[in-house]
Amino acid sequence: MASTQFPVFTVGHSNHSPDRFMRLLIQHGIEGVVDVRSSPYSRYARQFNKEALEQALSCLPNGPIDYIYLGAELGGRPSDISCYDADGRVSYERLADTDYFDIGLRRIMYGADERRTALMCTEKEPLACHRALLIAKALVERGVEVEHMHADGSLENHHATMDRLINIFKLPHNGDLFRSRDEVIADAVARQSRKMAYVAEERAPYHGIRQTAY
């Protein structure tokens, strides 16, 4: 199985102040932030708009934290219409099977071999975000350790996050007569993804992967 020198961390910017968010990153020795939002802008927390965040990360007193945007590859609102079901909901299974998602994962794994990297999205709770239900799931399947960073600064290993998800749906932790633990987790993730995945009212035609300057 594949592995990386460092775990991959995840964090949601939520409604943190810039100072609080930077202190979270510094607390865990983060050296690179990978933005996995499809649109790296927020009407409600403009301090986390792409340009503002990149500037803030570059000016930290103890040294800069690199900013990398991978929303085109790993975002939860893809422009690829083949990743949507008949109801207009993003299918994480379809998205995870695309070439560009694989490219994004490989870049994350390469980075985690070099430095402590945090995937950043919007939601405070990882179980309400594709960073846990889609990206972390895929990384763990490739042998990468994932740690979710909570707003209070605590870390939760992805396996513990899945235990919480199993509890939410009141499913058996060790499987049952008909299903293994892995199958129970897959069921729980599918249920939660159905609740949390983006639903588009109208989608523009897909013309290939968006080109992003890194």
C-alpha cells in the first residue's frame, strides 16, 4: 500500500478569524495549505478568499505557509457533468473515478512526502464536507494517514471520524452477519454523501478540466 512521510491534515476555515485560523495551522506545524474548494471565495468570510488567504499565509512572522489551489481537481462541485446524477447531485463515486481527481490525489501524496500539508475547505465539521467523505476516504484507501483538525485545535484520525459516522446511523461497528466493517463504513459514507453532496440547479456544459495556475 502507498504511504507518505507525513499524515495529510484537513481543516475547515468556517467563521474563524484570520488570526485563529493561522494559529491552528501553526499549532500543527502545517507547511502547506491545499485549497480544495471548487470556488475559492466566500461571501460570508472574505478573509478566506483566495488572494486574501494566499497573502496572509505568505506574511506569517514565523515564516510563510505555501498556498496551493487544487479545486479544479479535488473540489466538490465539479464542472464535469458526468459526475452528477439524474437529480443534479454530485456523485462522489463518479468523481473519485475521474483522471483529474486521481491527479489531485497524487499531488497531495507527493506533497505529504515532503511536508506537513493541510487540505482546506469551508465546513467546520469534516463529516459535513467532501474533504472527509471523498478526499480523505480516497487517501486512506491508498494507505495515507489522515488527521482532521477541529476548531478547538484537537485532531481526529479519519478512522475515529468514521466511527462517529457509524454512530450517527446506528450501524454495527464491526459489521454483522452480512457485511464487514468496511462495507458498513461504505454504507455510512454513501448515506452521508447523499445528504451533503452539492446539488446543482443548472450546470454549464463541460469542456474539459479547468486549467489552474499553481
